[in-house]
Amino acid sequence: MASADSLNVGIADGNEKEVISSLTDDSALLTKKDDRGMICSDTTESPDEDEEDEEDEGGGEEGEEDEEDDEDEEDDDNDGDDDSDDDEPSLKYERILGAVPDLLKKDSASTLVVANKLMALGTHAGIVHILDLTGKRIKSYKPHMASVIDISMDATADFVATASMDGQVVIRSMSTAETYSFDLKRPMRTVALEPNFAKRNTRSFVCGGLAGNLVLYEKGWLGHKETVLHSSEGPIWQVRWRSRLIAWANDLGVKIYDYVSQTRITFIDRPEESPRADLFKCTLKWQDDSTLLIAWADRIKVARIRARPKTSNNATLPPFIVEITAVFQLDCMIAGIIPHPISTSGSSPSQALVLASDSASVISTTPSSLSLTSFLIVAYSPPDTFSDERTDDRAKQARKAAERPELRIISRAGEELAADALSITDYHLWGCNDYTLCDVLGSDSGSDEGRSYVVMSPRDLVLVKPRDRMDHVAWLVQRKRYEEALLDMEVIEAETPQVAKEASLNVVEIGQRYIEHLVSEGDFAKAAQLTPKVCGQEPKRWEDWIFIFAEKHQLQAIIPYVPTETPRLDHVVYEMMLAHFLTHDRETLLKTIKEWPREIYNIDVVIVAVRSELEKTASTSSTISSSPGSKLLMECLADLYTANRQPGKALPYFLRLRRPNVFDLIREHNLFTDVQDQVLLLVQFDDELRKQRKRDGQVLDDQRSDAITLLVNNIHSIPIGRVVQQLESSPYYLFLYLDALVMEKDPNLVSDFADLQVKLYAEYATPRLIDFLRASNYYNLEMAYNVCQERDLVPEMVFLLGRMGNNKKALMLIIERLGDVHRAIEFAKEQGDDDLWEDLLKYSETRPTFIRGLLENVGVEISPIRLIRRIKNGLEIPGLKEALIKILQDFHLQISLLEGCQAIMNSDILDLSLQLQKNQTSGFFLSGKFC
């Protein structure tokens, strides 16, 4: 660390001394040559071009063209620097145009002052231009024949005072004809009007120049009274008046004078090693009524004026004392200084001494330096010089090009907060004294809101403004930090919608750029998340981004965010997304079809695409494909057809997919005609559904089938012949259908299929075959007999033989195959054929069982005597006695019944005869009515 030296500063007339601690570091140098803040461009010329510019100050068209080319090249370089610099500038810059370029085309600016939003610009031609902050010229006049060195304006901007090299000081009113002119015979360097000049009758001002006299002029009855405040210490370089205090600078240093007490209160000297006072001008700036900023060469001093404590010992001393609260030595010359408000949220009140930057060494500081105000300076770096400039080398003899000036922000603690290189036209030609820095107060002179600054060079006026939140957003966008910019912009739009409305950037534009950046980086998921915020209610923007994602083969990323209601996009967009799902994600396709509104896309187009894909998978057969993808496609088609009000076309897919609601769908939409060709699928599905329910423990009616019932109840819409044709490959389902028709409808309806029914009954319901054979007359007897013969169905064969008239063969089947005498007797009774009885008796002669059966079941059809006579002698017939007894009992019973009946009949005859006789023999009354 550098050693601390003591530096004594005497205070004139106060007999006081102030010790300033000094920290000096020769290595603390900062050279900034990049253009980080200016939007405008500048010119860089070669030494030869410098010589030409010196010969012709006004310049020409050819020079201007070269200048523009150089500016473009430099801007390109600056762009590269911007990309590599992540430090956000604190200020923003805008070249003031309007009439300024024309005014300075053949003239050059020499001094500038700003008051009440108006600028008074003095030129080397002795002209004063009154301009607004946009560069619009309000008034111009020429008060001098030589360069205007200094200008002062009152707070109302009504009076303008100018000091010129021609020795004249001129004060002129902008609104009236009031004008004052003073010829001091020697070149004047500075002038300052008293505060509130326009409102005071004294019309006081101070001025000074190369004569070395600081003169106060006050208006009286006989004109202005002249009072010399100071003389004989060299030229007066600058004077500034604030409230009751007047500060001026000469070759020895800075002095402060109290106008009220008419006493000089302090003297602040210049360091002995300081450069010549005329080469690097002194800048005095009153920060407030009690703080003076002094910038001279490479040093900044802050002087604080406070009231002197009243004691008996200092009654003759000045009423104020001055403290030097801070001194900074920079690595550059200072061409201008003004206070610049900043936030001190990061500062520490306990900080007493800070060395914050290599660009500035803090010579002295106190805790009071931690303020809301920093310093804004125009930093000028003198060009390098050669030690042997008397050489004959023309390159060394030529004027050295100056470096680009910078605008720096220095904190009260000595920390360089920001540094921006200024793009000044022909900056390599200008010296430190050619620049001026002025502040533009806001709407309220005491408020920092709306505060800005103006930097003057001989060829330029640059408006400098503190960067606001919108500028921060623009900087983030420029650095491609879009996420931060988007968040900040959302806050701005929420808090200050009017400001956001007038801004060039908005959430949509920033989001648009952010999405473009993310897409270029390949982060499609994050880009898709931003689309709702960016696209909003703009269908065209939505469609453009969707097509971009489609081109990048990243459509799946944006689809979840695509709106389907508000806004509603073109149907082609939605169809494209469905086609993407059809190719890559069929599960999502089905989910999307179920969730999306049907009216946002052309269902017919989607149906064609899905059917085409289904055909490629060869899943259009009557059985369901085992491929999960095919099932998904069929579900999609079923839902699409249903949504398109085509339930009939959806029905086959519902059947293949085994949808439980298929029967309700058929009844609800009256799809009986549509199911004509899907009978087998319908019955198969119903059978599987019943089996599944049984496995689940549900109790079902075995005789009830939903599919068969539906077919039977709608035979007019679903013809029987078409159903039979489709069910031929599944005989059991065909049997169920035909049997249901027989049982629930008219059996005559299936007369054409009687032969088929015989086979089906023989296969699936043998016990019911005999009933069908007895009930139906439409089947072929021989075919039916063959069917029964194949299955050895003797009772059915007996019946069929009887129907065919082959009673003898039928009886033999009963006797030989069944051995059932009772059945044989019944068969003989049914046929009523005496020959058949004879055959039965003949067959029974040698079979005791049959003889006994005949004896027990003999009736009127055959006489017992006829049977008994056929019994051979010696034939043992078990139960013959019982059979004979039964025959006799039956015979006696029969006789008894006959006798009983005869007695009843005789009694009835007697009663009826007596009644008849009585009726015939008795008289009867006749009246005249019947005569």
C-alpha cells in the first residue's frame, strides 16, 4: 500500500489548516477504449486526415463520406465489444440532432449551458443558439466577434450572459429587448449571473478573464456599479455563483466569496505538480448551497461550507468555514463534473476509507462521503508525447491523436461505478478544454426524476440519461438474457401499463425473440412453454410457430400448449397435429380425439387418414388384431364416426373392440340395418360378454341372449336369410337364433330351414328333436331319418318311420332296439293297424315279457281271448296269474260299469216317459187373447 502524505491547505482569512490524507498508487491506471454506451457512431481518422481537418475545420462532403465509413467500421467493432461485455451501462446516450448538425457544419461549439429545459450553445464564431433538448433551434443571435468562452443563464432561461475572447460581456433577454453590454478590453474567460437574476432589480453578475480581475457588476440608478472582488493572481478561469456564495478559480487555486458579508471565506490551492492551468480547465459545480465540486486536471475536490460556530474569539472571522471532505486523483484529466444521484443500498455506513478501483486513488474521505450522490465526469486521456519532438521525423512532429473521451461515474468512496466511452465526432482532434458537461434538471428542480445530462464537443451534442427499467430490459434482450428480460417486462406491464404501452419492447416481442433463441439452441420444450404467453390471442402467430416446430420435427413439444377454443386456429393446424400423433403416438391420438372439440378439424379428413393407416396394419378382418396399435386405431375410428354422426360405420369397430354398450348404441340409433352384415361379430361379442360376466360371478339367464333377442325382435330390419347366411360358420349361434325364432316367433318363419334345424337340434338339443319332428311338417323325412340314424336316435327314427308309413320297421325297432312293450303297444294304438297288432302278437308268442305286457295293457284294440289262445302250452310266463286276474277284474269291472250304466239309463227313461204322459194327458188354460 502506498504511504500516506500530509498535504496542508490554508484557509484564507481564517488562519485555519486542514490536513488531507493522501493515498497514491502510480499503478492505478484504467484505460477504457470500448464504446459500451453510445448508440450513435463516431469517426476514426489517420494522421494525414487529421492534418486535412486542421486545415479545413468545416470539413467537406468527401470528408463526411470517409467519416461515415469509419463510423460503420467502428460500430461493428463496438458490437463485438458489447457481446463480450456483461456489465450493464448505467447511462444511455442519444445524439441530439435537429438543427445541431447544420449549425456545427461550418462552425464549432465552444461552450454550453442548460436551464429550464433550454440550451444556450456558444460557438467559436461568436454566435449563441438557443435550442431545446431535441435540437430544435428557437433563436440565434451573434453578440460577439470572437469565440464565446462561457455562458450563464438564469433559472428561467430568460437572460443569457456570454463572455468572449473579444473582451465583451453581453447579457440579453430572450423575451424582451433588455440587453446589457460591457467591454472590458481584455479577453474574457467566464461570467456568472446572480441567482434569480430575472427577478432581481440589481441585475448583478460577476466576470473575469485574462486581465486577472474578478469584477462584480450591480445595477444602480446610474447604471451598473463595478466592484473588483479579486485581482493580481493570474487569469480568472471560471466563476460560479450559488445563493450567497461566489467561487472562482485562478492560477493559484479556488477561492470562495460570501456576497452577503462581502468577505472571502477560503482559499483552496492547487498542488505544485499540477499541469498548466490553461491546458486543462478548472470546472466548478455547486452541488447544493453548501457543497462545491472542484475538478481540475486529474483531481477532484469536494468542499463543504458550513456556518462557523459563534464564539467571542472569532467575531472578526468570516461567517463560514470550509472543509475538504474528499479528494480524488484519477488516471485521466477531467473535462467536466456534475453530481449524479445513485442508490446507496449496498454501501456500509461504517466504511471510512475505500480503495474501490484501480482507476482512482482516494486521497481523503470522511463518513459523510457515503451519500446519495456520486460524480459524473467527462474523462479525457491526453495523447502520448515523444521526448524528442524536435526531431525531423514528420510522424513525431505531427499532432498526436487524442483518445476517445469517457463518461465515468465515481462514487463518493472513490469507486468507479461505470465507465462508458463516448462516440464523439472527430474526438481525436479535441483537447480537454473542448468538452463541456451540463446537467438538465427534472420537472422539479429539487427532484432527481427526469434528470439528464448533455455532453458538448465542438461537433456534437450528446444527451445522456440514466437508464430506466425499460433500458434494463433492452440491455438484457441485447445480451440474449431473454428470460430475465421477460420477467422484468411482465412486472413493468403490471405496475406501469402506460409506460409499457409506449415502449418499443413488450412481453410479446421479447417472448418472440426468446422462443427464437431457444429454438436455435434446441431447447424446444422450454420454447413451447412460452408460446401461450407470447402468442396469446393471435392465431397467425400460433400457426407460424406451430409450423416452425413441425419443420424442426418437434411438433410433440408444442402440441400440449396449442389452444382449441380461444383463439381457434385453422383446421389444417389441428389436422397436422393429429397426423403427427397418428404416426408417432397413437395413445395420445386417441386421447386428443376424445378431448378436442370436434368442430376444430375436418373429421372426414382424419377418418380417411386413420383408415388408411389401419389398412396398412392389415387389421380389417372380422377378428380383432392382436396389435395394440390396431386396437387404438379402431377406437379412434369408432369415436370419430360417432362424433361425425355416423354410428352405423362406428358399429363394426365397437363390435371388434367388444364395447359393452354396443346393444344400447344399436337400439338408441336404430342401427338394425347397419348390423345386417355384422351378425356374427355381434353374436360372438355377446357370447364373450356373457362368459365374462359369469366369470365375474353374475347370475345370468341361460335362455336369454341379448344378441339373439335383438336379431329375433327385428327380423324386418335384419332378414332371417341374411342372418342364417352369416351364422352358417358358427352352427351353435345359428341353432340359438333359429330355436329362438321357433320358440318366440312363428315356427313357420323358419320353414325354409327345417332340414337345417333337424341337424342343429340333433347336434345341440337332442331331447327337443322329437318335439320338433312332431311339430314341423317342413323337413325332409329321409334326410331327418338319416340324421337320426347317424346319431342312433331310435325314438326319433321310430317316429320318422311311422311318418313315412313303414310301421312294421318302426315296430321292430321298438321291439328289438328298445324292448319296450308299452311303447310298442302305444305305437300300435297310434297307428290303428290290425296287421301291426298281428305282427306284435306274433312276435310276442315266444316272449313271456311281451305276453304279460300285452295282457296288462290289453284294451279294446285287441281281445284278451285272441292273445290267450296264442299262448303255447308249457310256456312259462312269469306273472301270468296276476295278469289273468287283472284281466278278469277288468272284465268284471267293465260288466259292472255296463250294468250300472244300464240301470241309470232305465231310470232316466222311466222318468222321462212319466213326464211325457203327464204332459200329454193334463189340461191347459186358454184365454181370449189367444183366440
